[in-house]
Amino acid sequence: MGNVSLPFYFNLTMFVNIGHYRFAAFTFCLLLYSFIVCANLLMILVISHYSALHQPMYLFIALLSVNSLYGSAGFFPRFLMDLLSDVHLISPLACFTQIYVIYTYGSNELTILSIMAYDRYVAVCHPLHYHRKMTSRAAVLLSVLAWIFPALNLTAVILMSSRLPLCGNEIQKVFCANWNVVKLSCVSTALNNVLGMLLTITTVFLPLFYVLYTYLWILIVCWKKSTKFKGKVLQSCLPHIVSFMIYSVAGFCDIALSRYNLEDINPFVAVILSLEFVVIPPVLNPLVYGLKLPDIRRHILALFFHKR
């Protein structure tokens, strides 16, 4: 029997024993996932159904909703199963698949928010050239690039991580994360660390600085304009700013948590902070854009009450 090799599984260790509250937590998370699916599908339906919303800005909002559905599908089904289970083992294939989906979701969110910032920058700072620069073809091309670039980056990272020999199987999270797997390596991970740093720079810091740069110019332009102009700009840009801030805070919490000694944090707090990244943006994005943008809000009401 000593020669028989048992199959290898990762163990997700952050699931806190909540006893009788397990089913309440499962019900709440199931309702939350149902809301994410319904709210984001509604956004996609409204934007695709009404021709008045067939504009670059609304296409990018629909893209955010598609990405929210994609990321949620990579997290919630497995998480809901684990809430009802006493054992939280996951195969390497399932684990790396989850890493790929959740990380591409996160990277896609930033690249989409970046092209939305570019769209608002052109609309505010170069309004006479907006329709020439932001054509339907340009919007589709930017959307495709926003998905392809993170996918290629993450493919390289996952391939390198999956080839590491591991000396452990415990992942201190409620879902699989690349850095937590890399930390289990028996050999030097210097190359993985360098690639991870390059990935962070290209998919996190560059989009972050680009968004800040575009809004700096928007502020400069608005400073010289009338109050009415500032009001219109704020109305169109505020949902994007709120969405960007929500994602930045949630992303920062997840990155900080992965580098912190979790033994020094209350388990419930650690779980909540780790969930922000995959839960908060998909929940709040449709609310922010659906409630704050008049055109979308009006067409949502028209869809339900059959008014034009």
C-alpha cells in the first residue's frame, strides 16, 4: 500500500465553522448570486434591446455586466457547494480553472474601466471629434482588446504556477488564488514573482494611472466651463468614478489580504475582506449605472411598464 499514490487536492482552509448558521449563509449567498445574475442580465437586455442605447458608453457598461456574470460564475457555484460541505477539497484542474476565471474577471474589470475612462475623456475634452474617434468599430475593437490582453497574460501566469512542485496543499482563502498556490512551492519562485510583478504593473497600475490621468484632464477642462456643463459631465462620469473606486477598494483589500499573515486577523473579517473582490462590484455596478444614468433608468422602467 506504501507504493499507492493518492490523488492530490488543495484544501481551502478559510471556511469558518458557523454551525447552525450554515443554511442561513447559504440562502443569503444564493439570493445574492441570483440578484447578480438577474440585475446584470437586465442591464445587458436593456442595452441590447433599445437602439437609443447602442452607443460606445452603453456598450462598455454592458461589457461590465457580462464580465460580472463571468466572474460570478467562476466563484459562486463552488462557494455555495462549500458552504454546505464539511470538506473543502478542490482538484488542481478545478483550482487553476477558478484562478484563471477570477483573475481574468479582475483584469477585465480594470481594462473595461480604462476604456470607459478614455470614452469619457474624448467626449469631454474633444467633443467635436468624439463621433470620429469613438465609432462602433473602435468600440468593438477596444472591447475585444480589453478581454484578450488579460487572457493572454493570465494564461502565461497560470501555466508557470501549475508546473511548480508543491510541498503543501493548504490555501488560506475561500477560493483558489495564484499567490497562495505559489507560496506552497518547494523550489524558488523568483521567476513567478517577476512575472507576477509585471502582470500587476500592466493590468493594475497602468490602467489605474491612465484612469487618474484622464480624469485629471476632465477636471482641467471642466474648471473653465459653466456650471451647467459641469453638471452634465458629473452626471455622465459619476457612475464610472463610483464603479472605479468600489473596484479599487475591493481589489486593494484582496491584494493586501493575500500578503498579510491571516493568523493575526479575525477569521470572519478575513473571509469578508476576501469576498469583497468577487462580490461587491457585480452587485453594485448594475445599481450604480441603472439608477444614476437617466437613459438606462428610463428604459428599464419602459421595459417593465411598457412605456416609451
